[in-house]
Amino acid sequence: MSATQSGAAPLPSGPAPATRRRRRALPAVRLLCTDLDGTLLDSGGAIGERTLGTLAEAARAGVAVVGVTGRPVRDTLDVTRRYGLTGPVVCSNGAVTVDAGSGRLLDCRGFGPADAVGMLRALRAAVPGIGVGVDSVAGLRLETRFARLVPDPWDHVPLEEGAVPAEGDPVVKILAAHPELPVDELSEALAPVVGDRAVITRSTGAFLELSAPGVDKGEALRRLARQRGLPPENTAAVGDMPNDIPMLRAAGLAAAVANAHEDTLRAADIVLPSNDDEGVAALIRLVLPRTLTGEACCI
């Protein structure tokens, strides 16, 4: 995912990383995976000019910067097309990879049809009053009771109460929220019901996200690295929420923005400025000089 700019302008100036927790040397970073909301995007949903400049510099230096987000495909493409970003982008917590420019489907890893139907029925039976949503390749469908619980829900179409996914439309993520149970309590209630049939995580404090077994942002990073012939040591990741933790653990260099959830901060090697202070730009500025010279990145 890169921004196209003409010329070879110098790296934009900006704040240095805030905290370096574990001092060690790493090989040059060739793949940097970044979350979108709360990380690459500021609180207004925009990418700052300094960050766009460093994305262009990274592309010219041969560093692949790939967005890895919990957003569904359509809302992810709204961002990439707004800024003219190119290359692959990973959506739905690692389940779907598309081309950022054309929207062409590159990879899909979701629930089997029977598994998705069974999961929805199990969730509804286990927790009365639960609201659910279905993220599929075709788009996002939300029950009215779910949409009412979520501030600024993504672009979606209604899902009838009690409905199940249509055949031939792979489900890549199931969403769940409750009017009375906070997400931590809802997660505890659903864990024994879900078992090993899904991975439960969250990217906001409003709802839970269920992915198929083996699907998370960490596996997405590992897959992207394998496709490029890169060992983990040549990768970096940055995020802010618990669904980013598998990606941070899979990367050679794990970074969190200052506004991150406390669990994500604990998983990071380095803490950057906040998303509103363009922390991703600071990370690129940290790793890019080492990449250009082939030197190790000292943190």
C-alpha cells in the first residue's frame, strides 16, 4: 500500500518514537503492516500529509507498507481510493485481501457455509438479546439491533432478525454486540459456546468480531512475508487494539501508537506518538534509513 508522489522529496520531519522498551538490533525492515482505524488514520478518519509523504518514500525505497484492518472490504476501499493508495490491503481481520486500487479479490479465508449458519444460531441461542452482523465478500449485513448499538456503523444492508447467510456468499467475519453486556463480559459468555470454532477479538469497545479458525492479523502478516520471501526479522507491525496483537507478535518489530489499548501497549517493543500525531510516519522514519543502507534497526 503506497501513496504516489512525484519527485524524491526528503523524509518529512516529525516527532520521534516516544518510548523504546527493549533495546535490540533488527535487520532492515522490508514489510511494514499497519492497522487503519486508530493507527494510520487520525481521529477524523484521515491520513496526515506527513504520513502520506513517508508512505511515498517507503515505496521508493522498496519497503512494502500494507494496511491490515478489521474493516470490511467496501469501507477499506473507500480509504485507499480516497488517497490513491496502491498494492494489497488486508480486510476483515486477515480474512480478505484485495487490490487497494481495483478492488480485485486476491485471497479469501472465511467460515464454511454450514459453520457460519451454525455459529449464528449458537450465538443467538446462548445470549438472548444479542445483535449480530455478517461480513461477507458481497458486503456487510447488520441486524437492526446490532446497528443501534454501534456508533457510526459501516456502510451496510439490513440483516433480518434470525436470518442466515445466503449460499455462495462466503462469510469472513461475524459481529456480535449486546445492549447490556460490555464486550469483555460478552466475550466471556460466548467463549464456551464458540470453543475452537472461531477466533474472538475486537477492534473497538462496542462489539466483538469472530473469525474462522486460523484467521487473524498475525497470520496475514506471515502470509505477506512468505509471499515476499521475507523472514519475520524483516517485518514490522503497528496497531492500537487487541485484534492487532497477533500481528505485533508475528512481526520482527512490534509498535503501538500512544493511544493504544493497554493490552496492545504491553505487546509492543516500541511506543509511537498517537495516531493524531502521525505515529506511523514516525515508525517509517525510524526504519527507513536502515532499510536504505541495509543496516540493522536499533531500538
